[in-house]
Amino acid sequence: MTVLRTSLRNFLAHKGRMALSAVAVLLSVAFVCGTLVFTDTMNATFDRLFASTYSDVTVQPKKVDHAQQTGTPDTLPASLQGRLARVPGVAAVVPEVTSQQVTVADSRNQDIGSSTGAPTIVSNWNPTQTRTVGITSGHVPLQPDQAVLDADSAAKHHLGIGDSLRIISARGDVTVRVAGIATFRTTNPGATLVYLQTGAAQRELLGSTDAYTDYALTAAKGVGDDQLKARVEAAVGAGTYQVQTAAEEKAQGQKDIGSFLNPMKYVLLGFAGIAVLVGVFLIVNTFSMLVAQRTREIGLMRAIGASRRQVNRSLLVEAVLLGVVGSVAGIGAGIGLAVGLIKIMGAMGMHLNTADLTIKAATPIVGLTLGVLVTVVSAMLPARRAGAISPMAAMRDAGTPADARAGRIRATLGVLLTAAGGAALALAAGSSGASAGSGLLALGVVLSLVGFVVVGPLLAGLVIRVLGAVTLRWFGPVGRLAERNALRNPRRTGATAAALMIGLALVAGLSVVGDSMVASATRQMDRSVGADFIIQSGNGLPISPAASAAIRAADHLAHVTDRTDVQVTVTAPNGTKDATEIGAASPSYTDDLQAKTVQGKLIDAYGPGAMSVPEGWAKDHKVALGDKLSVAFVGGGTARLTVDAITSDDTVFDRGAMYMNIAEARKYLPADRFPLDDMMFAAAKPGQQAEASAALQAATAEYPQVKVRDQAGYKDMIQQQLDQLLNMIYALLALAIVVAVLGVVNTLALSVVERTREIGLMRAIGMSRRQLRRMVRLESVVIALFGAVLGVGLGLGWGIAAQRLLSLVGLGVLSIPWTTIGVVFLGSAVVGLVAALFPAFRAARMNVLRAIATD
């Protein structure tokens, strides 16, 4: 109890000094708990949606699923409805028509699909839909030209009863009028939903009134879902169709949602882990400085009988108290963060309800355990040092003497770890295999990071002197004092800078990789893309036949190339089989994308009975030029094709692709099963590029999903997509940098307390308040710049090694984003200035006489 009372008294006495450490714990725990609450809420929301959506038993086509490529869903015959109705235990059979391979445009020809990546779904209005949505305005579609639109999409795009919608599918397009507005009974996951009359849905989505996409079966009273499924399979033939119970469909839906949510969850937790790691440095520094400042107090405790174990335990109890306070606040902040994320998703179109907020019992347990564990582990080393303080320390001024031997061991260990990390990075950069190289890269990143952290105090002396000579000497004696203050305790300075170093190293490394990816893609385009125009669907769907025909009919074009991927199983001469895709294209594709060959001529692969294979695949399957391969087209026939070209793997675009003539591929698949174009290319007639561009834009004006870009526009798209990804990553890394800034503030604030008498003496001999504030700010800036030097140096090493490894998959251009590097350094100086505001103000406000009289 004595230890607990002492710890509690010390904790309350120094609560101001521990406040920023508590904030670091709070931020780390908040990020973890917020992520868990957000993803749990998403899962619970979709669970409720699935529970209200699925019928007792659903009958669907076998999952070959050509819809994504052909634009037309797989179907069931209408005659199956009668057979299913006669199955004992079936109370009702509801035929359904559903397609996600559609674009819905308003009267201004604007795509009203979700911007969050959620699908646009067009279905027939049927009794099953009433479980999910209810008509809140207007009526159900009674005529072929009527439709029901979901309320969220109607509100977002300012649509109402009587407005027109254009539905564009592989079967053509049709204009309908909104007859009703439907509101979700649970939560709208962000999809755009349109409901048509059944006959209209069949014609416009399937091209036939004799087919449906699935049947929803309701079990009679007293008949279980599994029992009904068994009866249905017995009636229609097991394996003929896919028959699933509501539980099985829900499990599949949860799996699909998990494949989307889990990566996001783990990425967010990964960034939370980085923030935790940075927080560790802050907490270690805080307790180390508190131990140093309480040296005399601890010595007195030892002198009056406190054992090393009691002193050690006292510090750890303080750490537990800090962890509990920070964690409890962090759990509350995490719930607030989850609510904020839900609001953001709502603004993007995924209308989650905060009333559905799901807080599992495990979430606060995880948050509390994490916060306390991290704090206690971080405090162990300072607590051990506190326990080693002897009773004689009561006679000394505050501060523990440096252990020279420990410093030498630390420096040696740091150099060895850094060297090992550098060697691993070098081996990764020179690796000939991606899998082995990625392992070496990960090892090199970890070892070099730990090495830099350990060797930081050794580097502080050299780097800060250089930075001082460049930046601080301009400020005269105040600058020199700031430099000496930063060098006074290299271990502390190293730990403070290390926290900032981690976030900046990740920023620098990712910037190198991102810039190199853009540079590699740009160079590859300049070297190999001959087409003037690249045409794609902006919503990820294939290009509809009507849009393809309009593109081909455009004026001022020398040629238009069709291209798609066909699913096949290729059997090599040695008998090995590979389920893959063949890029089926017009022969002019060899001009549009000038792929380099290592054997043969690529144009020969577009001849009758011919194909090409990539060099890596050829090596793995022992295939040589002239070999014949058995190619089974999924859903079609089997061909014997001759390998007339082997393409190089040294490319960014179409790396590892097989090629053949699209006209040849059509011979082996039914017309309604042949994939639509996923991309098209066009070349302008000589000297008519501007006219050709205008003609293509006019030809695709009626198809809002189709995007026509010239080479410059395509490069801009790549740059924008990568910038969006990097900006999101930088935003997440900002949490770690915020924690690191708190570390700088804490270090300076505690340092000011530690130097109270010294500051009083400097003020007594003539230093002005303005000079004192400047000294503290310059000390902060030089520590921040030291962290930036370490972080940028480390990040450049990581980024260069990663780029060299990625060169194995075609990213062969190394590009250093010097602008970003400059912004990092400038930002670090600003961070140093901001971090010093409070400590500098506090130092300048000290009473001179009281400061001099301080022990």
C-alpha cells in the first residue's frame, strides 16, 4: 500500500508533465478502438441487410459468372419456375431479374452511380424487394417505361417522380420515368438501385422474356431451409444449379464484405501500430526525464529504506495509472472517431446509421490492454534505471550520470544493426526473385529502423553540429546555446528525433516508390504506346456494344482496336494446366502497344491458330517457340494454338499477358458469351489528331460511362490515382507525426523544468525573454531537422531498395521526388517551431529569483 500511495502521490504531483504522454496513449488507443467500432458497425449493418434480403432458399445458375465480361448476367430458364413450384414444401416461388452490369444516367446524361465503388443495381420489382425497401412516394412500376429509384440516389441527384432515367446495358439502352421512390428499411450500403417492371427488366437486362437470373423460394410452414434445399436439389438435379439457403447466402455475403472490410481494417490497425511505436518513444522519454529530475528524491527514498524493487514498482504503478487514464479517454475518443468515419462514409454515399453503432465487449478490453501494456513496457527501462539509483544520489544535483560503457555497447549494437539492415536492403535490391526479395526488403526495413533508433544518440553529435553550422550559427550566441542544449543529452535527443523519424521515413520511402511508379509508367507509355487514344469505361464495366459501334464509326481515325480478356485453361506440352486469361485483340494492337518480344514476331501471334506467351510463363512451363498448346475456353470450345511469339516481361503494361487475334477467339465461344471490349484504342489519321479527338468525344457523348483519353490524359489519370492513394496514406501517417510532435513538446517542456535554475541564471546575466524564447525554438527546430535527416535518409534507402525490387515487374525507373523531400524538411522546421511555442512561452515567463532558488 505504501508503494501505491507513493505512486499515486507522484502521479498527481507530476500530472502536468505526463499530460502529453497520456495524449499519445489516447491517440493510439483511439485509432485502434475507432477502427474496431467502425468495422464492427459495418459488419453488423450488412448482417441486418442480409437477414432482410435473402429468401429461405435461392436457386441460381452455376457460378461460372460471365456477367462482368459479357455485360449480361447468367440466367435460368423461365420453365424452371413451374418445376420449383411443384416441389413439396415450397410455399412461393418469386422469379427475379438482377444485373450490376448497367449504367444509369439522368436527363443531363450524368451517371448517377455511386462514387464509393458500390454497385449500380437494376432489378425487377417483386415481393422479395419489399423486405429491403418500401415505397415512400409514388407507386411500383406498372408499365414498361416506369421505374422505382432508391431514395438516397434520388436525394443526391435531385430526382423525383416524373424525372427520366436512361438505363444503358449490353442489350442496349432504354429511357424510363421515375414512378416511385423507395426507402431502405435497414441501411443503404451505398448502392444505386433501380426497379423495373418484370417484363421490361427481362428485355433490357437479359434480352429475353423467357429467362430469369434467380428464383427466391419461400418454405412452407414447418419446413426447414436445409430440408427444402435437399428437396429442390433432388427435383432439379444436384449440381445442375446453385441452390443455397438463407444462412449460406448470408455467410457468402459476409465473406464478400469481409474481403472488402478486412484489408481496410488491417491497414488502419497497421497505421495505429505505427502511432503506438512512436508513442513508445514519447513515454520512454517522459519517464527517463522524470527519473532524472527526481534523482535526489529517489536517492532519499533509498536512504530511508526503500528497496530497488519498491522504487521500480513505484514507477511501473505510475505507468499503469498513466496507461489507464490515457486508455479510458482513448476508448471514448475512439467511439467518437468511429462516429466521424460513419459520417464521412455517409457524405460519400454509404448511409450508415449512428444508431447502429456496434461496440463489442472486446473493443474496450483491447483498448485498455493495449494502452496499459504499451505504457508499462515503455516505462520498464526508466524504472530499472530508477531502481539502480543509490542512496548517495540524495547528495547530488538532479540527473543521473551517464553510463559510458552502456553508451559504447549501444553504439556498437546500433552500428551492427544498421549495417545488417543496409546489407539486407542491398540484397533485396539485387534480388532476382520477387518473393525472396520482398522478404529481404522487410527484414532490411526492420533492422535498419531499429539500428537507426539505437544509433541515434551517436549520430546526434555529428548531425546536429552540421545542422547547427548551417542553420543556428546565423543567430549568434543564442543559436550556439540552442545547439549545445540539443547536444547536452544525446540519448534524449535521439529518442525524440526517432519518433519523428519513423513517420518521415515512411513518407519519404512511399514517395520514392510512388514517383518511380509514375515515371516508369510514363516512360513505358512513351516507348511502347503508339495509340493516340485510350478508351475505357470509368465505372469498371465493359464497353457496351452500342458505344463500341459509335467509336468505330467516328471520323478521322486511321484504325480502331478492340481488346478484351478471355478466360481459358492452357495445357502446356508437359501436361501442366494453368487457368488464366488471353488478351484477345485486333491485329492493330501491335501498333497501339508495341510489346517487345524475345523470340518471334508479335504480329505472327495474331494469325490463324496462333498465340503468344510471356517469357516467364514460357520458362516455368518449358514452352518454346513453335510449340502447340491446348487452350480450353471457359464456356466454349478447345483450340490447339501455336506459340508464334514470346513476349518480354520487362514492361509495365500487360505484363505477363498472352495474346491472340480477337476474331480467332470468337470461333471458340458462343456470341452471347464472348466478352465485351474492356478497352479500345484508336489512332488518328496523319495530321488529324484534334479532329479525331473531337469526333471521339462526340461519338461517346451519349455514353457517360465511356472515357476517351489521349496519352497525356492517360498519364494524368495514373498520376491522379496514385496521388489519391498516397495522400490517403500520408493522412493516416499524420497521426504518427502528431504523436511525434507531442514528443518534441514534451521533451522541451520537461527540459525547461529540468533547466529551471540555469534559465534563471541566464536571465539574471542579461538574456532577454525574446532571446530565451528564440533559444528554445531553435533547439526544437534543430531536433526536428535531425529527425528529418534521419527519416529522409532512411526512407530514401527503403524507397530505392523497393524500386529496384519492383523493377523485376517492369518498374525500372528510379525517380526521387525532390519537391516532396524539400517539403518534408521545410515541414519539419515548421513542426519544430510549433512544438516549441508552449515550452518557449513557459520558459520566458519564469520568475528569475524563484528560478535561481530552485534545487
